[in-house]
Amino acid sequence: MVQTLAAAGELQRDLQRELTYDGLRAAEAKGSKGGRRSAVPPDKTDTVRTAYLQGRSIAALARDHGVSRTAVADLMPDHTTAGREDAPAPELPVTLDMPGKVADFLRTTELEPTERAALDHGVTVRRGQGYTLRVTAAPAVHRQFLARCQPLDGAQGVPAVPAQRKARREYENRVGTLVDPRPEHHS
């Protein structure tokens, strides 16, 4: 009976997680952006930046607008990329939990050396009867992993296994939370 209750609780958690991710994606599709609002009103942002570039100190601007110095400093252009606007920002490694069924599938596929290294350096975390692999890699590598496990959905003549499909969707949700730093170019 305890196992039945545990299974029902796990099913409820999985459903709640999927509904949460669906809601976040729907909000993002409508243009909503998560997180706390800026302390400096959007209509004052350009004024604050201009005053800073004209020599006003961050502390003085913070006093004038009744916000913290950090709130003003967050509005300032990033000093590391100043003058190099065309240079892409490096992607910092991100740690994500990859379901064991996805990891098992990827271990049997042809991978790039960076992908293979990230997979081999993953840390196994036991989860009930299965496991997850805690993989630390750049977001681009996680996206490549996700693209490589497309056959788990039953495409390309491979029969779909419901547990593998569910595991792939779970990993897709985790990868979907990563922000793509590359600006979109519309021609």
C-alpha cells in the first residue's frame, strides 16, 4: 500500500511539474518575462544611463532616484563587452539533471568529443529504481544532447517507449529553461 501511495505521489509531482513548465512556456510565448521588476522605472532608464555617461556617480544617481546603488549599477552597460558589441558572450556551464533513460540512449549514440566528455563526467544520482545523471556543460551542449535524443519520441523508425518519451520530455523541459544568449537575426 505504501508503494501505491508513493507511486501516486510521484505521478502527481510529475504532472504538477509538467503543468508548471507548460504555464511558464505559455507566459513566455505571450511575452511575459519572469523575475522582479527593475527598481528604476523603464521611462527613467535612459536618463540614468545618460547621466552616468556624462560623469554622474552611481551613488548620486541612486540618491536622486531613491533606489539602491546596485539597482543603478545594473542599468549600466557591461564593461567587459564595451566596444565589442559583435563579440558573443561566452556561455557559462550549467548543471542539469538528465534522466537515466536519456543518458543510457545517448551513451549508445555517436557524440562529439565535447558531448562525450560532458556525459562521461556526469555524476550519477540514484532516484528510486532509476537514476539521473547530473551533467555540467554549456547550454549549447545540453541543446545538442536534446537534439540527439529526438528518436526517443518514436521518430525515424525507432519504436517509441513511453518511459523514454517521458524522460526526454522531462529533459526537454529542463533544457527549455535555459536562456539562449544568441540574439535572433531577422532578415
